[in-house]
Amino acid sequence: MDKFTTLTGVAAPLPIVNIDTDMIIPKQFLKTIERTGLAKGLFYEMRFNEDGTEKPGFVLNQPAYRKAQILVAGDNFGCGSSREHAPWALLDYGIRCVISTSFADIFYNNCFKNGILPIVVSPEDLEKLMDDASRGANATLTVDLEAQEIRGPDGGRVAFDLDPFRKHCLLNGLDDIGLTLEKADKISGYEKKLAEAQPWA
């Protein structure tokens, strides 16, 4: 998993509440267990017409936001089913950070496991960040995980809280497998002692 330290990128405004995981990645894209190739399905029904042409009004189809790395979204982002394909699709598109006033628990947890930073802010701060994100080509935010703050294009700062363990994992690029491998020496030592004490096992 890639480390998350400081991210400076275009922020796309998505002021829609209750964006569920089916809106993030519709069910027809869930046939794969690969984490790549899902970008094409991200927000599919909002991005594309039935004939596959783009809907010009959707934010990620607008030239200024095509390479957005940050989403500033409405309340209760990621609700609905527990599909892990939702953060996979965001990451495959290039989104490394989602900012909202609240997230569905399972989606929130899945983000950390896949190297995406979900940030919870107050409604007042979200309004400021949504305004920053609405500036088109100038909609650049800097997310500093170590300092736990978001810096806007005009120098404004928004602090955010984060569980220290989750912060440690993102800063060091540790998913569940990475955390286990950090203890590889202890695991090997335990297995060696067990083999000596119980050679029949």
C-alpha cells in the first residue's frame, strides 16, 4: 500500500448527501476481484448516459476536475452495502482523500485498508472547503496528514482529528498484511519455539 504523507491536488466538489456504494461503483462492475480497471465504473450512472457518452454536467467530466485527487462530498458518504470495490474504484481513478461531515462505518474502515484518507470535518469547515473546491482550475487543496490539517488555496487551514493508529498505518503504508509482516520476526520466533516444544505438531 502506498504511503500517505502530504497530498496536494485538485479537489472536486460533490455536494450530494447519502452517496452510497452503489452510486460509487454500480453492481455490474463487481464481477472482478482485481483492484485495477475499476476507474471506468466510478460514479458510472452519474458520469455517463445510457449510450456511454459523458454527462458534461458531472463534476469529474469537467476539464478542471478530470484529474482530481480529492473529493469534497456531502454528509453520510459511502453508505449502503459494504462493497470494498468502492474504495478500489476511487483509488483506481486517482482519489486519495475524501472529505465529508460523516462516513458510513464500513466504507470508512475500508478506505484506510486501501490507502485512502477519509477526513471528517464540521459542517462549517465543509462549507469552506466546498467553496475552495468550486474554483475550477484553482481548486487545489493540500492535505498534510502528519500535521492533521487541510490548507486551502488562499492559505486557510482546517484541522482534523484522526485515530493515532490509523494515522500510523497511512503514514507508513501499512495495510493488514503490512501490519502482520512488521511482526515477522516475532512470528518466526514463536513458530520455532513451538516446533521445538511440540515437534509432533
